[in-house]
Amino acid sequence: MGRARDAGSAIRTAVVGHVEWTSIARVARVPERGEVVHADVVWEGPAGGGAVAAVQMAALAGRTTFFTALGDDAAARRTEDILGRLGVRVVAATRTEATRGAVSLVDDTGERTTTTLGPRLQPSLDDALPWSDLAHCDVVHFVAGAPEVLKQARQARVLTATLRELATVAASGIRVDALAGSAADPAERYDPALLDTAPGLVVRTEGRQGGTYLEAGGAAGRYRAAPAPGPEVDSYGMGDTFAAALAHALGRTDLPAQALAAAAGHAARCAATRGPYHLP
């Protein structure tokens, strides 16, 4: 996984991805076609895979840098303010499009169903962002961006990515140290035939059932889910929290079994939290 980390030094981290200004609403059940139901907004803030992972990474490492793209609007300014107060250094390109929004419905089982509003804004290597900083990172977690951005991120000692970006990983032609995604999401299906080189670790999460892992050397198995520290509130953000915690653990040179256990614990804590994280 690249150069060794200096003993005793802090973990240097970054996340590359997108933001969705998200409203999470509570419903008894997801409405059927043509039905009108009442919902109460229970959480609102910057979310989406990139923002959630950045908040988690900052909580674990003390700080992180988040490479993203935002519109020139109120949602962007609120995003930078909230994430900044949570230890996230936001470096964002400005787009003419509005910052992407999302509405997520959480039912009585805690499961979430999300609708995004507008195009996904993601960073490009053409953006005047401090891309050279990635070369100094112990770990970079990739959630959204062009293949050229992923190649730039490969300069980090450890590079992880979401399985939702498998096509981007394939187009880049580079090897990532870990891929993680949901076994229940068709958009996060793992197809090894698409890649020139197998990742060091592939993880597919299965919620309360834990999940499976496959190492490049052929070792495969299951890991256990961790118990939530309190009543489970909703599942929003669990997958991205798991992926960020996995990346952080690999960045501090944990073995895969240790990294999976750490990631499962953080995902369980997310399940007991309203929304993906506590707002400052």
C-alpha cells in the first residue's frame, strides 16, 4: 500500500466526493404510487457520500480535507460552515449549477429511501484546487470524481473508493487498496472482470447481518455487525460511515480484520444517530 507511515505521526486524510443538501423526513412507511402522506423533517444538512465520509474522517483523524464542487448559493455556504465546524477543511470548485439537493424518507423500520434533486457536482482536475496535497496523505477515500482525479489520489499511501464508482476505477486503470459498498444496492455490484488489477480488499456490507470481504490474495470470509450503542434510529449514512472508518483504519495500517471491526463499530453508532451525524 505504498510508503510506510512515520511511527507516532498523525493520520493525514482526505476525501474526494460530492455534497447533497439533504432533508431527512420521518414517515410510517414509504408512500405507494399516487398516495399522499405526511412527513416530519427530522434532520437537514450537508450529506451525500462525500460529505458524510468527510465528517466521519475528521472525527477519526482530528481533521480532514474534502475536495468537492458546490454551487454559488446558500446551500454551499451553509455546507462550508457546518463542515468547517466539524473539522473538515472544504476545498471546493464553484459551479454555475445549484448545489445538489436530496430528500430522504426514513420509515418505521429505520430504512431510508432517497431522491436526489439536480445534477451531481463533483471536482475535476481542471479545477484550481490543491491537488498536490493528496500526495502527502496517508489515506484518501474517493466517492465521486473523474478518472483523472482518482489517478491523482493514487499518490496517497492508501487509496480506497466506494463500489458505486467501480466504473471510474476501471476507467482510471489504477489499483485501489479497498472497495466498499452495499450488497443490497445494484449500483454497487462488484464485477472483477472490469478491473485490470484486483483491489487489495473488497467489502460488501449487509446491514445487521454484517457483510463479506475478499482480499487480493484470495482470503475471503464474513465479518460481524457490531451492536448499536442505543436504539436504532435510521440507516442513513451507515454505508458511508463504514467506508470512511474502514479507510481510516487501513490508513493507520490496521490489518483487514481489525479495520472491518472498527468500521462495523462506527456504522453501528451511526444507526443510533438521527441522520448521518450530529449537527454542530
